[in-house]
Amino acid sequence: MSDEITLSRLEPTLEDHAYPADRDALAEAFAGTTVLFADGDADLGDLLADVDQETFESADDAHAALQNVLPIEALGEPGQSDGDA
């Protein structure tokens, strides 16, 4: 798979895989898929490989686990948050 997706398309992209699934299978299936962030990008297969969780019951489960390994660039401008306004 060789695609580019935005962060907002991450969960729908994960839904294209059959579940339950193990981490290695997901990492292999999505290797080459680039996730575009506000400031940068990362390979979805690499991100999945960095997750501590061994198996995923659903796309929601995989998406939630990915939240812990997304780089700071995925969140927008450094130092910006809704609470800073």
C-alpha cells in the first residue's frame, strides 16, 4: 500500500483492515502509507510497529493505541492549545 492520508482520515483508513488483528499484521498492511500532520508526516506502518499493544479488537482500538505514539507534529503548532486563548 502506498498512499498519503491526513490525520483526519486515520481511523477510516484503519477500518479497511479485518479485526481482530495483531500489531505486526497491521504494521505490514499499512507500511508505505504516509500520514500527513500539521507539521510533518510519518509512515503508518512504523507508527503501528511502535505501539506497545500486541493485538487490536477493532479499528477504534488501533486508533486509540496510535494516539500514544503520534509525534508532537501531529497536534499542530507547538505551544498552541485551546486553553491558551
